[in-house]
Amino acid sequence: MVSKAVENAQRQIEELNYERRKNVLKYDEVMNGQREVIYAERRKILEGQSLKEQALGFVEDVVRDVTGAWISDDVYPDDWDRPGLLTALAEIFPVHSTVEDIAGFTEAPPLVDHFVEEALAAYDAKEEAVGTDVMRELERVVLLNITDTKWREHLYEMDYLQEGIHLRAYAQRDPLVEYQREAFSMFEVLTASIQEDFVKYIYRVELVRHDEQPQAPRVQRLSENRDEVASGAGGAGTESGATGAVQPGNPQQAVSDKTPRNAPCPCGSGLKYKKCHGAAA
């Protein structure tokens, strides 16, 4: 009975591993499809194409999503959280409307259009302030950085998903189908996150111009002040009652002219100093 149980378990594990190896290519096809979309967007940025229409589309989509999350036709206008809506939109773009300005809106679509127009007007004001060419460059730089960062995070999450997706087979579910469904959902979250972060950053990014390059600090060489340090150390040695000389490697260390106790005696007797003239001292 034990041998049959081990054989059954081994056979199930081998079948599971076989299914996983058989679908490796299909898993790669899912990732290749997402990779082609992201690389196409990056290629458009690197080639220097204008991203204004795409940026304005991002602004409109994000503002509509945020506004739609706070108000709805299914809720009475008196129950709308207008201050909360303004706070949420202020995190996206500089909002100038107040609660009194939007108090007269009793339907969701006109209010959504109002905020979309305000966001687009703020975008045009930003472009006029920094200049058209600079704005196009800012769009490319911001979108490229956000896309690269989000794509790297997405790749890690996809690796985690692929490592554990085979466990869905124990629940009588096809791991490949589950992987395709989860990957599609995660890619939608990725694109929405890229759009939202782009809109947040593009309104807040500031152009800093450096007219003069800051000068590098000069390194003061030790040899320039060596004479001053040597004279100071020599004076301190004289006042303490010991004649000393300054070492070039360490200006603050004084060396005594006394003969060490274990050194040969200077008289030439061949004995150590402590057993010859040093004994008398």
C-alpha cells in the first residue's frame, strides 16, 4: 500500500511538471505580447515623436476616472462628497474650483466635463509657462522614466505569478488560462498606473536652469602648511623640555633623540644601552 501511494504521488508530480514544461512557450507568448506594446511606446518616445495628444488623452482619462469614483448618477447630488472630490483632484492637477463653484451641478456628466476642461486649461497654462519645446521634452522624459520603472516592477510581479500559477491545477483550473487572465488584468493595472503617475508628475515637474556651473572645492595639500605645522610642533617640544623633530608623514608627532634601552650602546661596546651607559643613567 505504501509503495502504491508513493508511485501515485510521483506520477502526479511528474504529470504536473510535464504540463508546466509544455506550457512554457505559451507563458512566454503572453509576456512577449505585453513586451511588444511597452517597447513600441518606448520607441515612440526615443524617436522624439510628439506626445501632446497622448498626454492630453492621459489627462482626460485620469480626471474622468477620479471624478467618476467620487460621484455617480446612482447617488443623489446632495449626497456627493464635493470636498473629498476636490481633494482627490488636487492630487492630480492644480484645481481652482471651490465647493461653491460646483454646488450648482446636479448631474455627473456635466461636472466631469467641467473638471476635464479645467485640467486641460491648466495643461495649456503649464505649456505657455515653460515653452512648447520644453514641454514636449518634459513629456518624453517623464513618460519614459515612469514607463521604465513600472515595467520593471511588472516583470517581477509576472515572475511571481508564473512561479505559483501551477497550484491552480489543484483547484481543477487550467494554469495557462488562469495565467492569461491574471496577466491581462495586471497589464491593465500597469497602463492605468503609468497614466496616473504621468499626469501627477507632468503638472508638478519644474524646470531648473543652471546659468553657472558650481565650482568644485579645491583640495588643500598638506605640504602647503607643512612648514607652519613643523614650527608649531617644534616650539611645543621645546617648551615641554624635550628636543624633537617633526616627521614628514605625521606633522604633529615628535621623535625623541634619546637612545632606546634595547638598542646597541653608542660607545661601541656591543652591549645594549640599558646594560652599558644606560644602566648608569
